[in-house]
Amino acid sequence: MNSARAQQLASEAGVDLVEISPNANPPVVKIISWGKYQYQRSKEQNRARKNAKTSELRQIRLGLRIGENDLNIKLKKVREFLADGDRVKVTVVFRGREMAHKEIGFAMIEKISNSLADVATPDAAPQMAGKQLSIGYRAKK
């Protein structure tokens, strides 16, 4: 239908001619009240925003001298975070003279990576930032 005919029909009905998809060829229009169209569009956007899952970044901090059972409990929490769809940042904190033994921290990160290999992939290589060694994980798809 040509645009003149569509405008005539809209004016006879007492409503507006609203352009729905201007980039389509030919452009898509709808005979509807402008206020009603805006209301429907805002409701649709609110529904989409409500259903969208936002991924959070969770952080787990570990000391260098953490016990085996404590480490297992922390890893269990990491698995729960990953199952919820969140990203996890594992941080090993060095205190005092522990900075002289960074290789122990890297070994701990390697151990954590190996134990999480079935559910997570590392985002990047472990990085030292001051007195903290950190690595990020995201769930496998």
C-alpha cells in the first residue's frame, strides 16, 4: 500500500501512522495511536530487562598458608558461583616475607586451575598486582 493511502486510512480512523521499522525495504508502518505504541514498547523493554541475567564478578581471597580442607571449601563456593553463571576472581594474598616465595602462590593457582578444569576456564594468565596474585574464571559452556 502506498504512503498516501496509509495516511488517509489513519486519519479516517482517528489514530496515527507509526513507523515500526524504518530500515526495512519497504519501511514497515502500523496504524495505531502513538501513545499506545509507546506504552507497548516500554512494557516490552521492561519485560526484556527483567528477564535478562546479569553476570556478576565474585571474588574469593585466599592466604598462602591455607589448609587443604579450607581450600576445598573455598573451591566448593567457586563451583557454586560458576553454576549460577557468575564470573569468579580468585586472589592469593601474600603477607610479609611470603613475597619472597611467589612460586608457591603460582603453584597454588595452578592447583586451583587443575581442580576447576572440568567446570571453568581461566580468562587470562595469573597476574601479580602488588601483594596479590589473581586470576579470573568463567564457566564452561
